[in-house]
Amino acid sequence: MADYADRIKRLKEKMKEKGIPALLLQKPENTIYLSGFHSSNCSLLFTEKQEYLLTDSRYAEAARDLKWYETLMTSRDTTLYDVIRGMDLSFLGIEEDYATVSHYRKLENCFSGDADRLVRGDGLTEELRAVKDEEELKSIKKAEALGDQCFTHMLSFLQPGMSEKRAAREIERFLLENGAEKLSFDTICVSGPRTSLPHGEPGDRTFEKGDFITMDLGCIIEGYCSDMTRTVALGKASQEQKEIYSIVLSAQMAGCDTIRAGMPCAEADRVVRSVIEDAGYGEFFGHGTGHGVGLEIHECPTLSPSSAEILAPGMVVSIEPGIYLPKKFGVRIEDLAIVTVSGIINTTKSMKELIEL
């Protein structure tokens, strides 16, 4: 079971470091991480001396079981804003990236329109979430293992004449019928010239001999996401396809062999990107090398040229370079890696050498 008391303690230490006396959290992934409480109405309010969970009567019974928080019930007569207004807070940290304009204005009114008393509180919880504990890692490994099983299943399922949509539905059926709570993201399954679309949606195009097929899939188990991508050839690949695949595989393996704790994320991206650039295809690799994965499919850290983050033990990141040749084909290979001081632990077990079905 998650140690919520320790998570709260570490969050409040970060609040003190940042000089934030009170913090309001409403982003579901953040509230779940700090409380384990699942609902469609949950706000966590941290002050220097107390922790509050605010919800409504629908969740009253469930909220009573939370020993880490004082539970406050909101209603039409007593709203979240009434509670904040009555606490006489000097400043309040808020999730600006998550707040709507309407919500921000209502919070502003709690301080008589003094917007300076609302301060940016984004990133504090996300920084904690970036480093996973053993229980979180176990859940991620389970989710990624199911992805591996799904990929193996699809190798015997894909056939010429099958549509991308049909294959995508089979990926999703397999995941959901074999233990996934839900999908991490909308499944990507594209073929032929459409593999040059990094995030292409499955369409009506039917597979043909000689196609590359890219499958990017993920699921959620125990609240945590998985993410993997494989590109396979349906039949014999052309020499050009083999060459591009080999470059992407070399770049991906360079990341797997080099990434470790203490490395700047921008440097991790450079190691991978330089392989593709040196081969003359840098302009065809437009996205970052990877991203953090956990309660969200995209969370910190980010492996990109502009990242200022440093990799730490326990972070979970994707390593997913690609080359996308417009109107021709594309290749992406993605593993999910646990960062350690000595390198990575690769949670993705599916083979990466080019598969010709």
C-alpha cells in the first residue's frame, strides 16, 4: 500500500522550500497520488498545520475512511470557495495549468480580487510522482507485460486485407479482456505510407504485402500506464525499409545502453538523436526521445533537446526514437525503462529486431 503519510510529508517540505504556505490540488492524478481517493469531486487543501480533503455528500462514506485528512463536505450552500474564503490564507498555491478561467476568477474573488495572492503551485506534486516507489514499479511492470503479450498475439493476427481499424480493435480487445482496467491512450495502428504519421489514427486502409505496420499501445493496471511501440513488416521489407529500421534500432539501443540516473534529459535525447542525425535523417525525427510514464501516460521528465530536468533513480521513461518519411513510411521503436544509477531496467521484453511476417 502506498505510504500516503510520507508523500504528504515530502509535499509539505517542497511547499516550505518554495515559500508556499497553502496549496490547493484538484488534478485527479495528483489527488489520487496523495490520498488514494477516487471520485469525480476531490480537492486537497494543504496548509502549514493541516491537510483537508473536500468532496460532496456522494462520497461522504468513502471519505470517512481516510485517516490522513480532515474531510470537509461541500454543498450548494458551502462551496470550495466558501471554505477557502473562511480560512484567512495569506497566499494560495494553485495548479494554474489545470485551472479553468472560471475557476481562477472564483479563487481570485476569495482574496477580494487580489490575484497576487494566488501563486503557481504546478510541478510540486509532479516532481514527487516522477520517482516511483516499488509498488508503483510493480504495477507499471504488470501493465507493460500485458502489452508484450498483446504484441505477441498481434503477430499471429495481422493479415493482408485487414484494416487498421480492425487491428486496433483487436489490440484493445486483447488488453481489456486480459486484465487491463482501461487503455493508457487511443491505440495507434497505422500501415504503409500512413506509418509516416507519428500519431496517426487507425483508418480504413487495409494492409498490403510489403507494408510496415506500426503499433503503439498501452494499458492501465492498478492505476498505472504502460507504453510500447513496435514496427513490423508484413511480408518482405525492402532494402530502404531495412536501412531505416536499422538506424532507428541503433538509436533506440544507444538510449537503452546509455541512459542512467544523473544524466540530463537533454543529454539522453542527444545520445539518441545524434545516431539519426549522423545517418542523415535528423529532419525526419521531429519529436522528443521520450517522456515519463506513471499515473499519466505523459508526465515528467521529458527527454527532449529543451529539457532542463535530470534523470533520477526510480523514474520511468519511454525511449522512442523514430524516422518518418512523408508519403513513404515511418519507423518507431519504443521501450519503457526504469532509470537506475547503473543504467536502465527495460520493462519491455518484445524483440526489437525487424520482424517480417
